[in-house]
Amino acid sequence: MTSPWHALSLLSHVDLDPDTAKQAVDHLSGHDPTVLADIAIRWRVVNLLLANLENAELTASLATLVQLLDEDRRQDSLRIAEALPVTMSVLEQAEACGCRVIKGLAYRDLYPRPDLRHMGDIDLQAPTWPIALAMVGWLRDRGWQWDTSEYPWLKWDDAGMLYGQLPLVLPDNATPVARVDMHIGPFSVGHAGLLPLIGWRRGEALGVPVTVPDRETSIALLTAHAVGDGLLSMKDVNDLHLLLQTGTPDWTSTVELCRAAHVSEALSLLLSALEDAYPGHDLPQGVLAAAGSSPLAGSAQGHLQVLAEDRARRAERIAELCLRDELARGNSPDQAIREAAVARRYYSADLRPRSGTPTSDGAAPGHTGRGRCWRLVPEQRWDRLASTGGEAARRHRELAPGLTLVTAGPAMAIQLGTDIMTPTVWGEVDPRSVWLARELRK
């Protein structure tokens, strides 16, 4: 029996011919339809699978698979119907603000049938903080709420430069239909790694003229994002296939971008999967050879695997990635081991905001350190936490235009545009910080 990955990879092609479709249906026989549906949903290839099964002769197990996938598609179609007009407005404003469109929406219009590619978050990239702040202010003025499933976060790199992600949802966190993920500066990989985003071109997303990554940066970004998820998916293989149909990339630059973010191994695996799924691309043989056996077997493959990754394995994988990154930056083995231990703890810990005394090394937002992730707790969450009054004198420190750190003794709050937030690294929010946030809100 073939692996679930191989069975689904055949039926998830963007340009499936009838003979291959029949072969794909045969490959699906013998697999549990609930397992196949779970994988297809995680890989975001539901629409493609259903389109490719439209004219197939369905066995009982395949009919069950179609039923499971059709329910997922129905629910997602309702969300997209609400999200589509809002998304187009966001894309138009992003271009006006100087933001770029990255990840899924940057690839969607490459598909022969764009409606068959999964439509998820609106991923934007701002090259500077003021551009990000302007876009976020526009969203907040229109009712977008801060995401409390993945909190906004900021870091300051070794040179003191700010980067991070600011996610927002619409209309609320209970029933979001649209989500914007605003990336500031480089793309974060694992715990403390960074992928430079430096190549851009004119493109379209949902028919809206936008700025998107160039071919080389797109491939590196797709690879880095896969490493973050720990997932080898057919969606990514399809995106790669269509990117390469637009022209041959500068493979040397692509490989070096991946090397900078320590995702070269993942690039080898993705290109090997691409070679299996869509033979005929002119791929760098040295990169292909590094993959070893075909990833279509479905077993764990280093930083990418086909099936779900448990929390403990993810923490160890990210820690190992962090160790390699720190050593490559020229840091001492002892320092690299310390950073890897922090990464392991971070990806193992319960980071949900809660009342408590933060574990402090005297650091505050604005201090350099790629390994220290300052998560920003918005008002709708900190207002539910315990508050203890204080009388210490307040100090204000501008971290960037429109971004101010306010302290009063051990209490800390962040003014981000018109929002007041409480910063935390490990989830503990000092009750005195909640008090300070409430005072600033008045």
C-alpha cells in the first residue's frame, strides 16, 4: 500500500490528467478516509481534491472522504464569502501604505483556477515600523481586533532593530472571518532565526495590483514557513511548481537565502517532493541529492514531516535549529546552548497571559536579543487580569514612532498607536502592570 502522502499527492495536482486521476483514485484504496481527510485539511488542498474527484467512480471509502471534505469546504466557503470584499479593501490599502503581500495570496493568482487554492490569512510585510503602524492604525479604525489566539509580538535584533508580527482579526476573536498578519522586517524562522526579505516585484492578489516577493525570495520564504510549521505539504509543492512555471530562478541566490535562515535541508526535501510530483523541472541536482530518499514515503524528515508534529518534538526541533543558527553567527558554544535551551523552554511552555510575577533579568521591551520575544497583551485580555495599585513615578521611553514603553517601578505598559498593552515574555503579567495600563487608559 502506498503512503497517505503519496496517495493524496497524486490527487492534489493542479493540472491533473484523466489517466493520473484514475491512478490516484486507485492509490487511495485501503486508506482510512478520516485520516486522509485530516491530512488534506491540514495541507489546505481540500478544494483541489474535491475538484479532481468530481468525475471519479467513488468507492464507499472515497464517498466518505468526499463527504468529510465537502463539509469543510462548505464552512470555509461561508467564511470566504464574508472575507472577500474586506480582503480586497485591505490589499488596496496595503499597497497605498507601502506594505507588501507575502505567502498564500502572493501565489493564488498563479493557479489555473485560483479559487481552488486555499485562501487563509492576509499576510503583509512592512519594511519599516512607521509603515506597519500606519497600516495597523487603518485596520483598527475599521473595527479589526487584536488576535488573542496568536498575540502580537516584537523583538529587537542584535543591532537594536525592531521586527515582529502584529496579527488582527475581523470581526472578533470568537468568530473571525478574516485575519491579517503584519510582518515587520525579516521573516522570523523558529525561535531566533531570520530570513531576509529583499527581492520584490509587481504582481496581483485577487486581481488587485500589489507588491509581492520575487521568485527567489518566494521560494526561500515558502521553505522557511514550512520549517516553522514543521510540515511537508502538497500545497507548498503546488506553489513551488507554479512559481517555477513563471521562469527559472537564480538558484544560487535562492540556496544562499535558505542557508542564511538554516532551512537548506527543508529546501532539499521540498524540491525532492516537487521532482516526484511534477517531473521535468530544471532543479539544482546538488540540492536534490541532499534530500536522500524520497519524502513521499511519509516518514519524519528532519525539519519537515508529513503527519502531525507533537509539542515535544517541535520544541526539540526548534532548539536544534536555534543552536545551529547561533553557532553560525559566531556565538560561543556556551551561548548557543543557552539560547537553544530558551528556545526549547519557549516552545514547551504555557504562554497564555495570566496574573503573576514575571521572571525578570532586568530586561524590558527595546533591549536587544533575538531570543527574547515580547508578546503584547491587548486590553480585551489584560482587563480580565488582577490589578494592584502603585504610586511610583512614571517614565516614558519612545521605542519607535508611535511605540512607547511606560514604566512605574516594576510595572510596564506599551502604548502602540492608540492602544495600551501589557508586555510579557513567559505569560506572567504583573498586577501592577495591569494597574498601570488601566491608568493610562483613563
